[in-house]
Amino acid sequence: MKVTKDSLIGDVIDSSPEARGVIEKYFGNGCFTCPGIKVESLSFGAMMHNVDPDKVIDEINKEGKNEG
């Protein structure tokens, strides 16, 4: 799955287990229990955590290429 700014956080976690560490690194572990992950995009999460969304997305996509 190619991750973009519009990808929902919950969908990314479900479809790319390697993304879990990246999301925890930038957004904290509270994301995993927050109901908002089913409706909030990576771009929104990055804005809420004052993080560059491109940095998060690039790292998630890079991790995905390292898996299998």
C-alpha cells in the first residue's frame, strides 16, 4: 500500500504493520487507542502533532519497502 497525506491513520496501521513504529515515533502511542484514527488522515495527524507530514509519509513508505 502506497501511503499518502490523505491515507487514514487507522488504515495505514492495519495494512502496514511496519508503519506502527513510525506513527508511534511521531504521534505517540495514544494514536492506537484514539477513535479518531478511523477518520483522521496522516496529514491531519501531522498537523496536530506539529510534524512535517512528508517526513512521516516518506519514512512509512521507506519502512514498507524494507519489509519482504
